[in-house]
Amino acid sequence: MQEIYSLDFSRDGRFLVSGSGDKSARVWDIEKGTCVFDLRIEDFLHNEHGPVDAGITSVACKSSLGSVI
């Protein structure tokens, strides 16, 4: 497991979103202590030096839409 770069809580406090160096964003149910959604990205970003390997460095909950950005 890699380090976590970013965290955000849902407005109602029920969920936590994390972004990490393993290129995943996860939504956690705080009460149950379980991951309810796991999104992983592939090496599809490239610059002049090759693949960009930064992981997910920023996450946010958008409560009005019920989504994760």
C-alpha cells in the first residue's frame, strides 16, 4: 500500500474519500469501516519524459451532486 495524498469527508460525515500513490481513489463508509467504491487509473498520462506516475494527489466530495471529484 502506498501513501495517502488527499482526504475529504462528505458533508454529512458518513463517507471519507482518499486519493493515494497507488493511483486509486476510494470511498469509505465510516460507520462500517469498509471501502464502498474503488477507482484506479492507468498510466495513460504522458509528458516528454514518459508516463506521469504521481498517483491521485487531490480528491473532493461534492455533496450537492452526491459525487466524488
